[in-house]
Amino acid sequence: MKKKLLFSLVGLGIAGFFATVAYINHFDNQQKEKLLAQSAMQTPSAKLVEQVLYDNQCQYCHTPNAEVPFYIHLPIVNGIMQDDINKALDHFLLSEIVDHLDNPQAISATALAKLERVVINDEMPTKSFIHLHWGSSLNADEQKILLDWVRQQRKDHQLPEDTAGVSEARFIQPIPDRLPTDPAKVALGNILFHSTALSGDGTVSCASCHGLNTGGVDNLATSTGIHGQKGGINAPTVYNAAFNFVQFWDGRASTLAEQAGGPPFNPVEMGSKDWDEVIAKLDQDSELKAAFLQVYPDGFSGDNITDAIAEFEKTLITPNSAFDRYLKGDQTALSANQQHGYELFQQYKCDTCHSGVNMGGTSYELMGTKADYFAERGTPLTADDNGRFAQTQDPRDKYRFKVPGLRNIALTGPYFHDAQAENLQQAVELMLKYQSGVTLPEQDVSDMVEFLHSLTGEFEGKILVNEKQ
């Protein structure tokens, strides 16, 4: 009797499981058809990629407020599933791909790298998800569709022109030898970049915090502005800033010119009142004024000044690092330790966020995806810790920052927005812990540091140096 009861219960359990799976499969198909019906995709490749993503229910974990099966609301399961969804949203939003399928040039290098890495490693969906959603595992054909599409977009939209060593199969590309610029504007921008007339008391220039002889930074935790005031956040390098998709840690400037217009009127940085005050001082330099009128017939203005500075900053790129030479085929450009460091850099997915030409600067990412960086930092939170949230007020953007580029990183310490890492050893260890969730042996960390040293490029034909080091 007891055996019969046991078999009956087991049978009911199995039947219940298969019934649940059948329901979920039906629900998944309904959701897929609904999303595809709502889609406005026009190109065949966009429709195909979208089909694969929705066929595998990627939207459940990577889209905020997605409609999900009933089990998400069950006790215990709800907490587990919601935690998984929150982690997934922290890492990647499906909209970063789907919203731009018909306009793929708007997709970031990081978004493509994340999708490709997941496909290559066969990481998504998770095994626990597949147990209930039997049709959600990418098959070989679907993997090929996604990989071919990713690499085609990278080839079409992200490989720098007239540059050797580029590859659509790699997340990182060499820096081009030059960017197109207007030499006359560059010359004016150079003068303005070094001019203290942009500051209220004539003591601070752009170069004060972004020294071209010190790696494009000032090597301070926070910069010193007018009247000796201290800023609240670490100054990023000006070198290779032209490759960033936005400027500032919180992305509040969308272009180099827009960025150049910020510090002059920040009361802690350069402290000028307005452009009229700045222009009145520039007008006193008759030679500069005459040269400016030759290039900008309407003379000094905020737009023209920042345009010239931005044009100059486009020349501040540093190609031909040892790593670039390695990418171009010189296998002797990196030491054995550096090559191992690069392998580890890829293995622990550092090259997904630090992707593209500048090895960063193409996305906003959460500081602390694997552990709570700010809780463990041991210092009070500041307004600057809010990151992108300061601009969007979106809770998801709290503690999310524009990823810094890694070019010339050996010259630009201290590191992170809060300058908590004094040297590259600390920076690598902290990033491995908080972004990759691992602790590596000392030799592996050392090899990764050695690899980062290979990223120092050339400026004006000479290897870039920091004269303070």
C-alpha cells in the first residue's frame, strides 16, 4: 500500500512537472509571437537576430519589467528568480542590441562583445533556466547566426579605417595612426588648451589637470582648481578621449566640444563666470584674435572656442603601442608574461567592457557586479559615487560609470573614479574581485599588470612618458 502511494505521488510529481513545462513552453511561444508582432524591424538580418533572441527568451532576464511565467510569483522561487534577474540586468540590457538592430552603427563595441562572449562560452541561458524552458538553449545554427551577425557589425561599423591589424573576430582594435583634423583649428585649439585665460583668475588651464607630459592627467586623487579648491572625482586622461562615446565619468557631455565647455564655468575647477568674461581676456591677445578670425570669421564664441579645443584633442591619440604592434602581427612585441596577461585579460572577460579602439569608453558599467564595492570600500558615499544616476535619475544607473579606456594606463594612476587604487597591482586585484568575481595567484596578477604596461603608445612619433614617474 505504501509503495503504491509512493509511486502515485511520484507519478503525480512527474506529471505536474511536465504539465508545468508544457505551460511554460506555451507561455514562451506566446511571448515570442507577441514581441515579434510588435517589432518594427525592416532588414532580414535584424529580423533573424531578433527571432533568435526571443526564441531563447533572453527578454525575461535582460529586459526590465518583462512579462514572465507564473512561477516567478511563487514564494521562495520569487526571491531566487528576482535576484537572478537583477544580476542579469546589472550586466546587460537586451535593448542595447534589439533597439538598434536596424541601425547597428549605434550598437556599442561592448554590447557586441558581451553578446559574442556569451555565445562563444555557451553561458546563456543558465542551466536552471533551461530545465524549465526546454526550448531556450541556443543550437549550433542559432549560435552561428549571432556570431556572424556580431562580427559583420563590427566589420562594418567599428574597425578603424586605414589601420593594419584590425579584426572583426577580436574585441579590441589597434589605434589608427591619425584622425582627420583641420590643422588651422588644431593650432588654435592647442593654444586655448594651454591658456589660463579660460579660468576666472588666470591660473588654471585645461593642461593643468590634463598634462600632456604626464599621461594626460595630473596623477592626483582629485584635481586642484581655482583658489586651490579640490574636485570630487579623479580626472580621466585626455589622450585618446576622441574614441570615447561620451565624456566625463557620468557621461554628461556627448562630445569633446561639449566637454571642453564644462570646466571653465565649474566654480571648483576654472571658475569663470561666463563666455563673455573669457572672451574679454582672449580679445587682449591681438595675435591670437587675428589668427582666430582667419579660421572662424565670426570670431571668439563659446562654440568656436570649444570646437577648436576639440579639434586639437583629436590629435591626442597614441598609436603604435607594443600591444598594437602585436595585434598587427609582431609576435615578439609582447613578452611571454605579457602574452599570458593578455590571455587572462580575455579569459576573465576584461576585454568585453574594455573593448574597442580605446579598450573602454564605449559603455556605462556598474562598479561592483560581483561584490559590493562601495559597502566594502570603507569610506562614506559621495555625490560623485552616484555615477550616471546623477544625469538620468534612473535607479539602475546608480554606481554606473563610463568605462575608462586602458590606453597608457601605466602612466595615469591613481585609478578609478575615486582614486582608490594607487597602482596597477591594486587596480587589477580590485577589478578581478568586483567585476570578475575571482582572486588570482600573484604571478597571474603580475602578468596582467605587465600586459597593461604594453598599452603605452606613441605621441608625435615618440613613446609617451610621464615626466613625474
